[in-house]
Amino acid sequence: MISARSAYATLVTNADYAMGAVALVRSLKLTGTRADIVVMHTRGVERSALEPLSALGAHLMEAELLPTSAAFNERHQRARLHANAPFTKGNKPTFHTPLDNFVKLRLWQLTGYDRIVFIDADAIVIRNIDRLFEYPEFSAAPNVYESLADFRRLNSGVFVARPSQRTFEAMLERLDREDAFWPRTDQTFLQTFFPDWHGLPVFFNMLQYVWFNLPKLWDWSSIAVIHYQYEKPWEKDHSKAQQLKPLIDLWQTYYEGRDIPDAVGLDNPLNSG
Ligand code: UDP
Ligand code: MN
């Protein structure tokens, strides 16, 4: 059994990611989990964007940007980061602010919980993953969406963590050293901070580009989490919307709270498309 001191957590710093979190929280509820669901949010997020989340039973927790230096913030500012470490495989939506990603690290401050499974707001959980609460810190799946080389890096959209104020402070100290630049923000940082990270199967964090780049890896009966990295399923007509249509439709179904097609993941209900 999962302990009462386990929680899922996500992060929302604007109304767009709050939409993502609505689909995520709905999807988690449908897995039958009894763990708490925590939505960390910055102060600026509109009340109206957060209300649907509390209505679904999520616990809202305010979390501010980290107290990083002005120079650090400048180096990780969107235009600067995109210029110095360009994204060549896909596009980040305009509402994505790289600096906001680092707020994820605040989950180590949620010491009322023993274990946290963090999930990006742009993901949905299509089958129960409560067993991750038994996994050690730091567990994450590889950043696989194109080739074998992807296995060298983790993806920080899903991970298992153990809150600890000490760890949080050690992270802050490591994060903002002179000239520190983390090209993929929290993801690069976490991989550096936890060099011996434990690898989860890719099915715990199936990246949407696998759908068209590595279709042989797409096994509905094994996938637990679908993660819409790069373009978001709620963006209107993004550049890969045609290619990803079945996955976007599935996300919309969760977002709107409609019935999930029979046996998602058991029988692929979408493969006729
Ligand atoms: N996030 C946010 N606001 C931002 C950027 C990121 O709330 O401006 C949060 C949100 O939970 C998001 C996660 O940080 O899912 C990581 O960003 P994203 O998922 O866009 O990155 P990707 O998965 O495309 O690399
Ligand atoms: Mn993401």
C-alpha cells in the first residue's frame, strides 16, 4: 500500500500550464490513485486558472521562483537560452519560460511527504503508477525520442524524489555557482546533481515524438505516462499537430473530461487513425 505520505506533484506558472495540469490531474484520478496530488504554482497564476484544479481535489501550494542571482536569471532568460543552446528538434511554445522550470526543485521542500512522484503539467497518466512511490531517489526515464544516443540523458518530466530541506539547500548551492549555465534547465541540473540516477523503463515517460520517430517502441499495453514534450496538445494547430493527431485527441479527451476510449492501452483504440 502507498503511505499517506506519498504525493504526485506538478508545477504551473501560468494559465497555459494550468490547462495541462487539468488533464494531468483528471488522468491521475482515473488511475484510482489515493495519493495526494499537489499543484505547485507561482503567485501570478490567475485564480480562475487554478480553480478547476482544486475542484478536482488537487492541493494548491504556492511556490516562488528560486532565489537565484540576477546573472543566473539573465543567462537562463528565454531569448538568451534559445540563442546559446538552440532547440533543433522541436519548438517550445511562447508561454514556456525556461527559468520557471527550476521551481520544480522546490518539491524537495515538501517535507510533509516521504516520496514525491513529480510529473510535468504537459503529461497524462493512462495507468496506475503508484508503485513508483517504492522507487529510490533519484529515478527517471531516459530522454528517448529519436535514437539510441538519447539513452545517455534523463528526461525530467517524470521522476521520483525524496523531499529533504538539506537536499534542497545543497541543490541551491550547486545550481547558482559562478557562470553556471544549464542548457536544458532543471533537466541538465538534475542529471548533474544525481549522476547515478536510476533508470525507469521508457513507458513511465513516453515522449510524444516516439509516436513518429520510433513507432516500434510505442506499445499501448505498456505505456503508463504520455509526455507531450516540445509542442503542447492545447496549442492551436502547432507544426506537428497533423502527425500527432491521435495523441492530441487523447489528451483532449482527458482535458474535457469525456469518456476515455475503451481500454486505452489495452487495445489500441486509436490505431485505425
Ligand atoms: N513549466 C511552467 N511554466 C513554464 C515552463 C515550465 O509551469 O513557463 C512547468 C510545467 O509543469 C512544465 C514543466 O515545467 O510541464 C517543464 O516544461 P515543459 O513541459 O514545457 O518542457 P518540455 O517537456 O517541453 O521539455
Ligand atoms: Mn514537459
